[in-house]
Amino acid sequence: MKEFPGLVDSHLHLLSMERKGLDPQGALEDFFACGGLWALDVAVDTLEWDRRVAWAEAEPRLWLSAGIHPSEAASEQNWHELENQVSHPRCLAVGEMGLDWYRGRETEARQRDLFRRQLSLAQAHRLPVIIHNREADRELVEDLDAVQWRDPGIQHCFSSDKTFARQALDRGFWLSFAGNVTYPSAQTLREVAAWAPLDRILVETDSPYLAPQPVRGKPNQPKNAGLTARVLADLRGLPLLEFLEVIRQNFERLVGLPRPSAIGRG
Ligand SMILES: [Zn+2]
């Protein structure tokens, strides 16, 4: 019996893992060996797309998103690249995109323009979005409402309160919990995770960032999604295997997996 059968890591960054000295393919092998079923490699910019595609084409259980992180400045050429990338058959979401006031709000106008453009791009392609939100609850809701967003999406590394959780759920979002939900100081976040509708939550690592409590401080890797899932299963009062099954179904419903090309492989 594998340790985490059916485990899904809905948010990781293979290129960033490599930059931190991890072997992306080895880390994925460890993830699948412990029971991992699906992994989603999330973009922060449009660079090195061909390499990401090569990884996904070598591993049918690995999928891609295409998008531009709010901390990245995007040229018109980057935008053109993004428009091509979202049409790729291995791309199943747009992001990560969003708003980030952590380092200040000098770039607010640029961030919000890029965010709304990506929301519209996702709507045009009927793809779910992956949202990065740092200290920007109010403006995120404004921008989602500006484009009348009601499609599926992921609030990645959910770290806000119940009020924002309710607003996000009402607008079609799933809440994705990362390693920070396991930190001793994260009591309020655990309350949100215990309260949120069970059919609207996901688990992610955000590898190589945010390693969960037992391995905190180390570069994170996809198999650690199992450690976060265990904490969440306890919070929800569910056996781990049952919880993993719920998370798998949540993810598959959100992104439309398995697809005909992947059936029989995963
Ligand atoms: Zn991320």
C-alpha cells in the first residue's frame, strides 16, 4: 500500500525547484512512488515554456498552467507568448496571476491591468484561473467583479480570512491549502480549512516554497503534499484515504481530468 494513494499536488514550480538545487524529475518520481496521481506545474512567467512542455510530454500525470505572476512585468511579446501557451493541449489553467501588495503598491495599476487581462484571456479560452493574493483581498474581489468572474478557479496558498473565503467561494473558487496551514501559528487559517465546503478545497505544496511543518525550512517538494493532506484530514475528522479521494475528485472536477489522452496512464 502506498503512503498517499491518489494524492494531488495542485501547485508546484518545477523550474524554481531546479533553481533551488532539486532534481524536478526525481522529485516527481518520489511523488508518484508515494501514491501521487496528478501534479500541476504552475507558471510565473512565459519563459522556458518548451522545457516545461517537454517535462509534461514525458509524464502524462503532469499538467501545466500558463500565466504571469503579479511580481513580473510583462512586455507585449510576453503577452503574445502567453496567448499561444494557453492554447497548448497540456495547459489546463491560466496563472498564477493576481495582486500582491507585500512589497508595496507602486505597481498597483500595472498589476491590476495584467490581472484583468489574464482573467479575460481565461474566460475567452474557458480555462480555470490560479490566483495569487498577498494582502489584496479587497482589490481582488473588485477585479473579479469587474470581469463578472463566475467560472472555476483556484485561490492558491489560501491565507486569508473567512470573509474573503466566502467571497471567493461565491465567485466560483476552490480554496487551495499549502504547507503554511500546518504551522503552529496558523490557527485562524486552520479554522477556515475546517469550515470550508469539503467539495471546494485542494492541497498544494507551492514547491520549492512553504514546506510543511515536519520539513519546514527545507526546499519543498511535491510528495510533501501528503503531509499537509494529513493535517487537513485530521482537521476535517476524515480518514486520510477518504480525504485524499475527496481532494482528487475536487481537482479533477475543477480542471476536467482525466482527459481521453490520459486515460489508462494514471
Ligand atoms: Zn506559486
